[in-house]
Amino acid sequence: MITSRRLTAGDYDAILALWQRAGLESIRPQGRDSRAAFAEQLARGQVVLGLEDAGRLVACVVITDDGRKGWINRLAVDPEHRRRGLGARLIAEAENALRARGFRIFCALIENENTASLTLFQREKYRTHDIVYVSKRDGEDV
């Protein structure tokens, strides 16, 4: 049975291992995704929801906001648990958590080559926009 819970800084190792198993290429364990940075992000209001199968973390999502919109980030499902509706379940739980905080616009950034995530979000009624994402980083690990 798959159970859901809010994850904490104590779950860091399991989250990082899941992100690695799921093939998230943008993780920076020496920088913005370090244990200390993760704990600080949680202290500032970031929420991480996880799905567990017999106590093992098999899916998670990071929920943030920019004050106007809710953001769904780092949605990851263990490859052995894909195609079981866990991604859609996490999206729904993230939306509900954001609604509880007063948000009515939900967004996600998906890299062009990540067709599986794009398909998942489109199936959940998200639409794509022709927007160019630009960023400037103060270092390689941020």
C-alpha cells in the first residue's frame, strides 16, 4: 500500500537517493541541493511530499511558491514504480497543498527533452506556453 507524508530534513538521504534513481540530472548535492541548503529551504517554507511503499520512498515532489503562483518542482518517481499513477497523485497532492495556502495558479518547469514529464503534466490538464526561461547563476552548483 502506498502512503503519503510530508518529508523532513531527516529524509534527505532517501530523497537524494530517489532523485538519483529517477535520473534527475539537475540535482546539485554539493550546492543548492546539499543537506544544509535543503534544510534551509524547508525552514523557509518549501514543502516536500513523499509517497512510500512499505516504508521506502518511491516518489516525491517539492512544492514552492513565488508569492503569486504555486510551483511543482523535482517530481520524481522511482523507475520501478512508474506507470502506476504516482506522478498524477503527487501533482494532485501538490495542488491541494498549494490551494490550502491560497494559490490558484500551479506551474512547473520541464526541460524540452523530458517528454515523460511533459506528457504527465499535459494529461493532468497543464498547458504549455512558448516562454524562454533565462537564468544567471553565481556558481556551478547553484
